[in-house]
Amino acid sequence: MSRFPTRSSLFDDLFRDLSPGFYVKPLHGDPLPQQIKVQVNENDDSYSIQAELPGVAREDIHVDVQGAVVTLKAEVKQHDSQGDSDQVLRSERYYGSVSRSFELPGEVEQEAATARYENGILLLTLPKKKSAAGSTRLTIE
């Protein structure tokens, strides 16, 4: 056990409150997420995936499915509106990208897969690939 005290989030929050000018938080809410949060559900014929992507434009989301591997990528771009007579005194916006890959238990039928984006949630419906109907016995010559 270490003799040195550990920093806790309570201490960090207290320090930020005491010196608010030292830490700069973005004007647009939380900073860029470190990972896309997902919920994956499975039923008999498909996988359904819900991914949280708040503040991301539909055209900045990329979904790639190869076999059973799903890759989600998103680019976050925040812009401030400014008039012609305005002078920028301080700008706290950020750009960045975040991605995540994970493997599903089975392969996906890529042609029938669908994606929908609404209210910051990406909804994927990925039908399972139909397995070969039974096995075929080969005759040995």
C-alpha cells in the first residue's frame, strides 16, 4: 500500500471550482468522447446495435461491416457562428475523430443491413448470415 495520498475526482472537482480560470472547458458541453458507447442486442435473425454519437452530423458517420467485424467512425466538428462585424476574442471549439471496432458472434448479411441516425443515436440492424443448409457428404473416390 502506498503512503502517498491518491487524487480523487472529488479533489479534482474541488480544485476546478476554486480556480475556474485555470481549467478551460469547451463551450459546447462535454469534450470529445474517448470511445463510442454501444448496446448490442441479438435475436434469432439479426443483431441490433445502438451507438451514442451526440453532436455528430449524419454525413460524418462511417459504418463498415466485414464478416462479423463492425467498425464505427465519427468525426466531430463544432463551429461557432460569427457575423461580419464580430471580432473573435476567444474560441473554444474542437475537432476530432473517434472510432470503435468489435466482433459479433456471427457473420452479417451485408446487403440487407440498415442504418438509421436520429437524436444522436445510430441504430444498426444487421441480419445474420444464413448458414449452409445442412451438411453435404462427399463421396470418396
